[in-house]
Amino acid sequence: MTADSQDLKALLLETDDEFRQLVSKHQELEGRLQQLSTKHYLSQPEQLEESTLKKRKLQLKDRMEEIVRRHRQRPSAPMMSGFNPN
């Protein structure tokens, strides 16, 4: 991950409610997957839960990446008319 990517994600965590909620949910699912991974054997319901959690986590990550791409593609703020930086 590039520094620009990290900076943008940090900014989105501070300014974008949806992005922040997605990250929080993604971390929650990761925590549950970690719990499941400590078991030597998963029951059928746990196997189904693990599969469902992985799919949901990927959906969340895809949505977070959409938000990052959308913010990257935004044109920079237009310069004020008559403003000359030189």
C-alpha cells in the first residue's frame, strides 16, 4: 500500500461515515474469523459461518475500495478566479 493510499484511507476514516462503518464491520468480521481459526475442528454450522463471513468481508473490502477510487478520481478543487500562486 502506498503512502498516498494510507493517507487517503486515514482521511476517509476521519471524514466519511460510510467508510468508517465499513472498516469497523470488516474488523469485527476479521475478529470472528480469527476466533474460528483457533478451533481444531469446525462444525458444519461453523464452516458455513466461516464461508459467509469471508464472503461478507470481501464485499465490505470491495465497497471500501470503491469509495477510495471515487475519492481518487475527484477533480481537485477549482482554483479561485483571480488567484495567482506566483
